[in-house]
Amino acid sequence: MYRGYGVDALPGRQLAECQIVRKGSHDSGFTLIDTVVATTVMTIVSAVFTTSVLRMYATANTVEAKSVTQTQISTAMQRLDRQIRYGKGISEPYTIAGITYVDLLAVQQTKRQCIQLRVANGVLSQRTWTYRASPLDLSPWTAIAYGLTSATPFDYLAPTDALGYQQLTVTLGGGTGSGADTNTVTFAALNSDRTTGQDYCSAARGM
């Protein structure tokens, strides 16, 4: 008897098994449309996540910078309070080359020291020298606070009948926009009176 090798030659049971194997051998994967949709969704999710993370980091950096600036301003105000309270003569604020200055004579017992303050490029600095020293023993400029945005940092107040001392109002601000903070403090020079002069420490102006 001739026995062929084609499918038609197989017995019924073997033919059914062969057909089942063929039906189960087809690949059941993703279509191109499925891949494109999944990629688009993942791209959107990644973009939203990345934007949120960057915004969170930017907010944290802004808060940190604001905190650092406020700490510096607070420390500067405490330092100025110790210096100006012993002041004898406070000058009117003046401007040289676009930079605002003020100077004062501080008296502590027998020590007389000139102090010059300035705000340049957002930095509050000071330098000192001995009153009436010749030649001037100028110290280097020392930075006290950074990141300031005050347009008019100094304001002189003359003695009044109510308060017979010279006063200096210092306004230091930091930050921009809605995050800006301004600190204003008025200091009284307790060694001054209505007859006290203002130009004791003019020797270093313009130097």
C-alpha cells in the first residue's frame, strides 16, 4: 500500500493534532499602533514628571536663597546697631559713581573710629580708619550682606525736639517679585546731639 507524506495521508487523529499545532503557532504580539500609543503615553508621563521635579527644585532653591539673604540682613542689622549706637556724627548719604555711601564717627571711651558704609552691586560693605589718622589707615572693604535689592539703603534723620540724637535709617531688601522682603531699622547715635556735626569722617570720600 502506498503511503504519502502529505497532510491528506495522515490518519484523522494525527491530522487534528497537526491542525491544533498550526493554529497555536501563530505570533500574538503588539501592533504598530499599540507601540505608538504606548510610547506617546510614556512621553507625556515623563514630561509631566520632569517638569514637576524641576519646579520643585527651583522652589527649594528660591526658598534657600531667600533664607540665606534674610539671615545675612539680620546679622548685618545687629552689627550696625552695635556700631551706630556709639556714633557721634552721621553724614548725609552721598553717591559717588552710582554707589551710595554714608559715614559716621563711632566713639567708645577713648577710641574714635570712622566707619564708611556702602551698597554696591547688591552688596553691603564697610571699611574703617582711625579718626584724624595721617596718613589714613584704611581697612579693606568688608562685605556684610549679599543679594540686596534696596534702591535707597540709607536715610539720615536730623535731631528733633522729641529725640535729640542724629539717626540713620537703614533699609535692606532681598529677593524679587512676590518673594521680596524689606527690612527697615532706624538707629540712633547716642553720642550725638543737636550741635553735633556730620562731616567728621569725610577724609576717605572718593578714595
